[in-house]
Amino acid sequence: MNYIEIGQMPELDYASNEAMNSLATNLSYCGEEVRVIGVTSRFASEGKSYISMNLLRTISSLQKRVLLIDMDLRRSSIAARYHLRFQQETPMGVAHYLAGMCGLEDVIYATNFQRAFFVPVGRELNSSLQLLNSPRMQELMDFARANFDLVLVDTPPAGVIADALEVARYCDGELIVVSYNRGSRSEITEISRNIEHTGCRVLGVVLNQVELKSYTNRKYYYKSERYYSYYHKQYKKEQV
């Protein structure tokens, strides 16, 4: 199998780590039929790829085989942001596969995180709707669903590019990443409705980029007399 190294994956602080563990646990309660989960947002820069990548790491640490497919075919940031390093001089990705230029075995990469696998974009496209409607898209999703415990699909923002709704048709459920104090509730409602019209179930909203010091539950993490010392020492120990 091909191999890709995720060169930059910063460790999470305690609060973020617990939030990611909670999200991974909640996804496991969605049912056996929810195997392919899209991750989208309303706008750019709300952190959908950050959530996708950290879910990949967290879920794989729970002894699950998990695959992340980078389906942001027009403007992916994962390769640059996380310093992906390929063994191949000319690596293939999902854009190549959907265009019929290679097989499935050429685009699925093992990573330096055990049980975590990745399908890169390969190359960016100006127009991708035709590829997303090809029979190969369904074949990719069927293979992924049959061979992995969970499949994450990082898509473009649903409020900006129509690709996200096209990809949602192939997913069992969708997460909407929302940046704290950005946008309106009506925008979330509209995007949720549009996703559900594709036949995909909206699993929930992930609130991202929260400043914990201004959040009402900050005392849970930092001010508890009974638990602060234990959690602080335990988390530090796990990072050694």
C-alpha cells in the first residue's frame, strides 16, 4: 500500500483533546448504518479540515480503521497545512481516480498514525461537479464503506460551493462545523435543510474556535478543586 507521512499534527491541549474524544464517542452512538460521515461548514476558514484531521487521529487511537477522503477538490488546504509527505514523486489522488486515470489502490495511503488512512485530492480542479457525478464516485464510497470502520469525507463549505451537497448524497451523515460567534442561526438552518434534501442525515453541529476563557463552562476544565490537579498531571503524562 502507498504511504504518506503527516508531518505536522500539533498536540491538542486538554480541553480540545476532551472535546475531540467526546465528538468521536458521540459519532459511535449514531448507529452501525452511519459509516460514511461528511464534514462541512458554512464558510471558508471555520476549521472543518482541522476537525476532520483530528477526528482521524482520535478515532484511529480507539482501535478503529478510519479513512479520511479529502474531497475539497477545488481548494484543499490539508496537504500544505499538515505538511503531507508522499513517497511517490507524482502521487495520485481522488481527482485522478474519478477521472479514470488510476485505480483505487493508487489513491489510498497508510499514514504514520496506526489504523489511519488517507485519500488526498491529488490535484485541484476548477470544475468538479461532473467528476462527483461519475459512477466511480459511488464505487469509491462503496469500497470505503466495506473496508473501514469509519469513513470521514472533508468537503468544501456547503454555503459557498455546490460540491458539498453533491458529496452529501453519498454520505450516511453530515457534521457542520461552525465557527464561534460567526454567522447566524438561520444560515445553519438553511444549510442543514439543503443537506437533508440530498437524503443525507445531519448528525449535528460542531462549535469550533471557541475561546475557552470567555466560555461559560471554563470552570469545568480549569477551576475544579477536585479534578484540576489529576487531569492536569494525567494529560501531561500521556503526552510524554
